[in-house]
Amino acid sequence: MFHLTKDPLALAALRQAASHSHAGAVVVFEGTVRNHHEGREVLRLEYEGHAPVAEKEGRRIVEDAVKRFGLDHAQAMHRVGRLEIEESAVIVVVSAPHRAEAFDACRFIIDEIKHRLPIWKKEFYTDGTSAWVGCEGCRQGHQH
Amino acid sequence: MSAPLHGLLLAGGKSRRMGTDKAELVVEGNLSLRDRGLQILRRVTTSAQLSIAADDTRPYESTTVRDLREDAGPLAGLEAAFQLDPNAAWLVMACDLPFLTESVLEDLIARRDPACDVTCFTSRFDGKPEPLCTIYEPSAAAPLTAALDNEIRCARKFLSAVRRHELSLPEETALDNCNRPEDLAEARLSLSEGRTTKTITVEFCGPLQEAAGTASAEIETQSSTAAGLWEELRMAHHFSLELEAIRVAINEEFQPWTHPLAHRDRVALFPPFAGG
């Protein structure tokens, strides 16, 4: 129900798997690589994840969403490794009897993925520099 | 002829990260860190004073030295002590050192060099001189006041600029301190169960891998909890992130920092997440 993968994400297969005779709504969220971040021009990204913990915690998020929102189906995948602009970094697919739960559940899953999974993003900029996102304090060299 | 040696127990800190006055904590036995520290200092010096903040109005049984400046850190306590007796040397001891014993102070005193400004131990974590279990000779008083007038608050920085007699610690963990509830849990477990050497596989994840220069390492540690291990690694690798910013997984499950470590555990260190 949740996986990290180095391969390009297969949207059609994920959407296909969400088809369910009980469902009246399918919602898909696709997070894609944009070419800018805080005013800087981004060339490409690299994602790194701790697979054992990320997959375990990711499955908990998806299972929790199925119960909480009464879903017919839910699945999510997150890409790791090198990604180019416009590629998909993450896809969440849910199906439910009605659209309200489907939208809410999809939003819930992507928000939890961002907050709870050990995944890190490194941006490579057009000026030749690179930086880990959201971890400005990570750099070495603490001095008083 | 060396100057007489007085003791100064630093108890004027804000204990911000602990959230409660560190000096009042009981880590082992029935004495608070303040009473335990004073007891040890009294045994090895001619007299011991309790260093308190400028605005501290609480009554104390022991004699106190009040800071002359507000919120200026541990150096302000020493400045006030030198004002009380500029002809004495001061053995300064932080109150949050539950592993520090009388025999370690006796060792410091036995190897004291009054020709230097300070006699101090070096950190087991990064090898730098430690300012808060240290003998300050009368010659340290003038540079101390100058440093404080120049807004220098960091005791380690001050120490780096004076003449030092540096000693290695006779007991490796004697200066492990307690800043947070997690450090307190580490100290309590280590003191009650005793420290044992464990082999741990550490994974430095995401940005930490670059800072550490390696993705994983097998290390020997005496730490009892994940928090103790992080403190060791943080100092050894000069990580600028504090424990609050990091999450830890042990054997592939998220755990609180107070989680005890076992031999052969696999510890993954997670800097702030940025998935999605």
C-alpha cells in the first residue's frame, strides 16, 4: 500500500488499481518536480529515503486513512534517487463511495507523508550549487 | 606559592532546556545536584560558595555569590567570585555534572599548575578545554572582566584565549552534563545500571550523511540511551543540529530519545524530513 521506488512512478497502473465497484469517486494527487524554489532556478532533485522505516510508517498512514475515511482503496508511492523537472515525486490514489471522503483522505495521506516519513530532498540549482531542503541547520561546522 | 583555592558551584543558570531548575534535581541518592555539588566542593577546597543569578531572591543555607551582571552566563558567576576574593584561585564546577566525583576534583587539584591562568580537563567528545570543572587562578580575573565587557558569554571561547594547563580526564564520563530531560534520563540510567560498552550500527541519513562523511558506522559506546549516543556523535562530528531537530529509529522503529540502547542495536538518525 506504500512503497519507495527508484523507478519512474506508473500513474496509469496506480489509477487502474483504484477502480472499485463500490466506489463513486477516485482522487489522485501527483506531486511533481518544479523548476523553482524560493526564487532560485532548480535544475533537478535528488530524494533519499530510509526505506525500511519509510515503508513501514507509510503503510501505517495509508491503513489509517482507509479506516478513518472508510475508503475502498488507497495506495501511495514515493520516488527516490535522481528526478528531472516535471517528473512525479509522489503519487497518492484513493477511492471511496463519495467525493468528500476521497478528497479529504487524499489530502490527509500526502500531508502525513510530508510530516512523518524519513525522506530528504536535495535541490540542484542552475548556478551549479545544491542544498538540502528544510535542513538549513544540517551543515557542518558549529562555532560559538 | 599557590593561591588558596575556593570552590564555586554554578547554579545561576536558566535551565531553559530542562524546563525546571537543574540545581534542584535529584539524579542519584537523595541529594539535589546543588547539595551534592556543594558537598563535594567543601571536601576539596577551603570553602565553597554557591553562585546564583543576579535576580535570584530565594533563601539558601549555604553562602552565596550573586552575579553582578544579568543573564551573562557562567563567566558572570566567576567574575562575582573574583570580586569577593581576587587573591584566591576558584575551582568552578557546574551543578549539572552528576558523574563528577570528589576523586576527579582531587586529581585536578593535584595536577594544578598555578603558573597558568587555568588548570582544566579536555572534553572526551571533542578534545577542547572544558571550562566548568576548572581551576581559575587570580591571573584569570583581568582577562575575564575584559571578555565580559566585550560581550563574550561563551566560557569555552574565553578559555581558548588564556594560558591553560590541560589535563585528560581520569574518568572518561566525569563531565557528561544534563541540559535536557533526555540527558537526565541518560544520567539516571547510567548511574543506576552502570555503563556498559555496546557495539552500535549508526546510520547517518540524508543531509547528516554529508556532515558525517559516511552513511553508516559501527561504533563502540558507553551511552545508555539514544540521547547519550546522539550527544557523543553531535560533538564528535560537529553537527550543528540539536536533539530537538532530529528523530531516531532503533532497529527500524521510531523511538523516543530516552529509549535504552542494547548491544548490536541499529540506530538511524533522521534530520528534518522533506518528502512529498
